[in-house]
Amino acid sequence: MDRIYSIEPFGEINFDKTEEDYILYDYKLNNTEIHFDLNFEKEIISDDILPKLNMFIKILPELSEKLKTEIKKEYKNGEVVKGYIEHHFNDCENEELNSIGINTDRNEAEIKNEMLNKIHLKRIGLYPEYEDFAVFDFTLDRNITQYVIVVNTNDLGKVNSIVIES
């Protein structure tokens, strides 16, 4: 007998015969449309993953906001986000920055701060079989960059790492 569980918002998933991934291209989180995917390595999944998944999905609205704050902290105290902002400040034309609502008629610090505030969530990937349980991809805008700030968390939402990927 198959173990079929309903995991909102993905619907029914057979834990005895999972697909590699389940993708929602237009998931609404905090009034923003993002890509949301659930990924499995194995075809047969342990029942103990279900409560972790359901709990994690339930905290996503608050967690995504918390992670934006973590990105801002990393900008002030670290090098990863600072490098992301610096790269795009130097690489983007004023017209590109203006196209995403950044006023370039300001001083450098104000422009960079506005860029930091424009960073937004574009994708969440859940990997319940891994230490990096969730991957959150943040970006300035997909029309001006292929680079994302990736925040990896454990199953409780604690940040494991913040990195830049292409």
C-alpha cells in the first residue's frame, strides 16, 4: 500500500515512489510570485520527513523576511553580499539600475543601500534529505543579472551559509 501524503502547496506525493522534483512556477509568498520546488534524491522517502516539511512550509512567510534581514546584516558585517552589490554597482549602467527603480542621481552609498533594499526572493528549493534543507535564491532583478545570493538553511530555518552563484 502506497504512503501518499498531501503536502501543501504541492499536493499529494507518494513517499514510496517520489518524482525527482515538484515545481510550482508561480507560488505566491508574501504577495510576491516565486518559483518553489521540492526535490528528492531517493525514490522512497522516510515518514519522518513529512512533519519537517509541513512545519518548514508553514514558517516560510516569516522566514523569508528574516532571511532578507540576514542578507542586510551580512552586507554590513561580511564580504559576500557586499561583493554582490559592489559588482553590480560597477557593472550595471545607470539605465539598468533605473529600470528596476533605483535612483542613480544620488551618492554611491545611497545607491548601494537602495540596491540592497531591492534584493528580493526569486526561488525557494526544498531538499529534505540534506543538511541544506532549503535554498533561498535572492536577486536584484533577473533582467540585469544572472547572479543570485543563495541562503542555505537547515530544517529549522537556521542559516548554514550565504554564497553567490550564477
